[in-house]
Amino acid sequence: MKQFMDDNFLLGSKTAEKLYHEYAKDMPIYDYHCHLSAKEIAGNKRYQNITEVWLGGDHYKWRALRINGFDERFITGKADDREKFQKWAEVMPYCIGNPLYNWSHLELKRLFNIDKLLGPDTAEEIWQECNRRLKEDGFSARGLIERANVRLICTTDDPCDDLEYHKQIADDNTFKVKVLPAFRPDKGFNIEKEGFADYVAKLGNTADMHIDTFDKLIKALKIRVKYFHEAGCRISDHALDHMVFEKGTEKDANEIFVKALRGDKLTESEINIFKTLVLIFLGRQYAELGWVMQLHLGTMRNNNTRMMKILGPDTGFDAIGDYSFARALSSFLDSLDVTGELPKTIIYSLNPAQNEVLAAITGCFQGGGAPGKLQFGSAWWFNDQKDGMEKQMIALANMGLLSRFIGMLTDSRSFLSYTRHEYFRRILCNILGRWIEDGEAPNDMELAGNMVRDICYNNAREYFNIEL
């Protein structure tokens, strides 16, 4: 019987062990998509206690606490941090089988050198030890990043952001990790959402222009794309949820846009036409500037109306959507490819039932001198666990080139989450090790080891081509 989370955790063969320990373990991290705070990095924030850095903003943990029946005051409410930590300790024994159990103990072990199991009986000891360590130099926001061997971080930023903190970080020669913004224009795209007109006014103020037509909206977005580019941005990100594609003219888009500004109700067709035209324009901008476009698909957001009114979005009430979007996605990619304006693109799906669909679609738009130009993105959100990661990589291997995969991203708001790269790397090495042991791949450790290193870091560095 193996010990719990020993040195060979998740590694099911001697070959997998060799691949991980000799090739994957010490590779740097290229975190091309996350939700870390640039402000906290710029200010090198120090954390008062383990609850602040570990539980604050982590909707994965919040969901587990709610499922266990705890009152909201112990999750996002006014209970003090020690009480909140105690509740997390109490739920931990019930998390066996959930990746949170492995992630949490991996974070305690790697970052705090704590091997004890977290539970109600060990909560006080672990609380004290974590808080003691957080006072050390290596446990500030920057310290945690550096200890994780991170080389690049791309945050997630609204077009109206002035990028003040990114500029502060770039001007600070004492911090060697590159921190760049990523352009996320969802609020200027979701014409059907409440607050759209207010956001357009805000975007206009930021771009120093009055936006009252579709053409002016496009000009404002172009101004902000240029601003982000000058700040080092080379990546966009779109939370599309349900992919749509419906042809229309700029005249149609203008009529729809003006109608939305008046507060009139839009038809589904009008919404789809507007979104299609905005996304095509942005895709062309990204291609012209050499950016990478990210598309996140398959989310059904804000399912709990009562809690949405209390807490707002991104608080743990989203789910996997079962949309059908293969035709719309293919049509969108083709509309850019036909004019030679399809940028490098990464496509993620929250629904694992669509793994093969996305892997197959990405294969239709490859080439152009860019290896893996279209990427079937890493297992995301509800899928970034052992089963989900294996399914994503096997689907990619079956229908594409796993060797060209750009690997794991953190997609987290927590500075402690970099251990998820270790989790991913172990799973990757286990898959390759199993193929080698079963005779499905050659027993050539240099070949397999280089493949591992490429997926862990080298492919992403080459793909994004950002100077470090």
C-alpha cells in the first residue's frame, strides 16, 4: 500500500516516476492565464493569516463549505478568519475524492512544510504554523510567485483598466517575473446584460470619446487594444459561455447597438448578430498584432438568483452548460481564416462531453508556419482534476499532437495555487509512463522526457513568443 501523497503520488509506474522526477519536476511555470491581482503583486502584499491567502476569493472551497451545510457567514460573511479556517478544517475530511483534498494537502506540504492531515483536531496547530510562516520573507505575494519558479504571469483585465499596477511591476527591476495584462472585453460584448449601456459610457470615458454608434464602439475597443499592446499585452480572453454565429451587416449592428443603448429589448437574432460582428472585428485585431485569442466555452453562470443578488458573480454558483456550439465555433474560425486573419487561438470547454468535438475542430484550422496554432486548451475549472486532465490530454492525443500542447495554466485567484502545476505534471507523466510500459510508445526516455519538458514549459514559451 502506498503512503498518502508520497513522492510518487499519482505516478503509477517506474517510467512515470522517472519522467516526473528527472524531467518535469523542476521545469519553470509559464502561467499564461490566471486571475491574480496585479495590485497585490505590485505592492508585494503580506497576508495577515492563512484564511486571507487560502480561502479568500476561492469559490472552489466555498462550494465545498456550502455543500457541507455551513452558514454563509463562515464562507463569505462576517465570521472572523479563525472561525472560517476552522470550518474549512472541519469540511476537509469530507473532501476525500474531491481534488480539493489533494490540492489542499499539496499546498500545505510544498509551501508550509506541513505533512499533517488537516482536520478539526489539527486546525489550531496548522493555523499557528501557517501564520508563523506567512511572516517570513518568502510568503509575500512576490515571494510565493518566486518560490513556485514562475517566469511569466498573464492576469485578466477589463479594457477600461488603466494597467497602473502592471506598469509599476514592469518598472521595478527587483522583481524578475514578467507580469502582463490580458485583454478581456466581455462587458463590451454582452449586449444583452444589465448594465451594458453604463459600461459603454465608461469605455467611452476611458477612450476619451462619446460612444453612440457601433462604429464608435469598435473604434473605442481598437484604442484600448492598442493601449494594452503598448503595455506588453499579447493575449486576449473571452468568456463566451455559449458560442454564437449569425451573419449581419455593420448597419444591422448599429441599429441593434442603438436599440440596446435606449434600453429596448433585443431579439436572440439581434444579440447573435452583434456578438458575431464584435468578435470578428476583435479576432482581426488580434491577428494583426500577433496576439493569442482565448475562448472559454460551456459555462452556465449565476444559477442561484438569490445568492447572485447577495454576493454577485464569480462566487461559486456557476455550472457546466450543455450548449451545442460546434457549428457556430467552426463558422467563426472559418470567417477569420478565409481572409488570412485567424490569430493563434486557444479553445477551452467546461463540458468534457465536448472534448473530442473541440479537438477535432482545432485540427481544421492549423498550419501557417505555427506549430499547434489552434490549441485545445487545458482541462478547465470543473475539469482540472485527475479524470478531467486525463480525458482532455487523451482526446488531444487521439485527434491532434499532444507533443505540441501548451500545457497547464493556473486560472486561479490564489497565490498558493501553483502546486496545481505539479498535480498536472504528475498526471501527464503517468499517462506517458503507462503508454511506454504498455508498449504503446517507445521506451526512449530522451524522446519522452523532452516531450514532457515541452508540454510543461517550452511549448508555451515558444507559442506566445513573449520575451522574458
